Amino acid sequence: MDAAQARRLSWRCRRGMLELDLLLSALAVRLAAGESVAGAEELLECDDNQLWDVLVTGRVQPAAQFASLAARLRQQAHSIPDNSKDDRK
């Protein structure tokens, strides 16, 4: 992957949903560093709603081309602490 392609893919990690931006931020860093990530290009072809359903809700099964990457990102998503249920009053 050349530098221009890496920058394009990294930029495509920026989505219309903050939650997806956060999930894809680690992928963006790897791509910006020029690392080749199997399935990244295919994953980033998905629209935001499709990505949400693949990565967060699990309602949609990922395509074979990016199933491994989606599984890693899904695992990352479920390890993020939920601070919305903070018990502080």
C-alpha cells in the first residue's frame, strides 16, 4: 500500500457517527502508519448504518472479506466502559 492510499483509507475511517469514529480510530492510526490491514478497504465501503449493525449490534453478519477485522473491532467495541451509568449523584 502506498502512502497516498494509506492516507485515503485513514481518512475514510472518519464517519458521520462519533461512536464509529471512536471505534475506527485505532484502525485509522494503523492505516496512517502505512500498515496494511486485511479487509480494511472492504469494511470502509459500508455505510454508517451497516457498519453500526456489523460492529455494535451484531444484527448484520460481516462479509467474508472483512470478517476477521470486524470481529477484532467488535471485541474492541464491547470492551469500552459504559460511563453513562455512572452512580455519582
